[in-house]
Amino acid sequence: MGSKKKEAQERQKAYFENRLEERLSLLAKKGIESPGIEKNALVKKLRANIRAINGRLKAIASNEERTGELAKIKAEKAALQLLPKDEAAGKEKPPKEAHEEGKEKKKKKEKEKTQEKGQKPEEEKKQEKKKEKKGEPEEEG
């Protein structure tokens, strides 16, 4: 019963469904009506087995689906590796120029903010600290 193979689970499900039909027909021949059939222990057990197998089949199907998706992703990655480096790099990474432009804009914004507040830019502060460490007098200007 612990088999993970889809075919084995389907065979077991068919077996339990067949046994359930036989049991229901036997109880119907004896003249037992619906409330009595639902309370029958063997019927409950067979239906529980069928529900359990249905759950296993759903899990197997989801695993197969996930495996298919992972195989597709792996194939796409392999295809990207086969492309020349220029094409692959163009698709995955932005050009370095745009990155450098962003840094320049950020520096300009920082300078504008510090000037608005009346503070010195960070570079000037660093230079002043270096001079203080060396023992040179600070120049005002």
C-alpha cells in the first residue's frame, strides 16, 4: 500500500471500488436501506481506502507537474548556456554605463541636499578629517 507508483495506486483504487460495489449490492439484496448501508463498517473502510488513494494520486500528479516544470527550466538554462556570451549577457545584465550614470545622479543629489542644509559635502569632510589626523591646520574657504 505504500507504493508511490501511479499505476499501482490506480490498480488498488479499482480493486477497492470493485469490492465496494460488491458489498453495496450484497447489502441491497439483504434489504438493508441507505442509513444502514452508510453505517456498515466494511463500507466505511472501503470508502476511506478510496479517499486515501485519491489523495495519493493527487500528490503524484502534483509531483509529476512540478518535475515537468523543473525539466523545462533546466532545458531553458541549458539553451542559454549554448548561446554566445554577447547574446546571453545582453538579456540578463543591464549595461554598465547605465549603472555608472545612476551613481553620478546619486552623488549630485547628495551634494544638493548638503548644500541646502548648509553642510559640507562628504568628500570635504573626509579631507578635513585626514588633515586633522596629520596635524595640519584646517583651511577655511
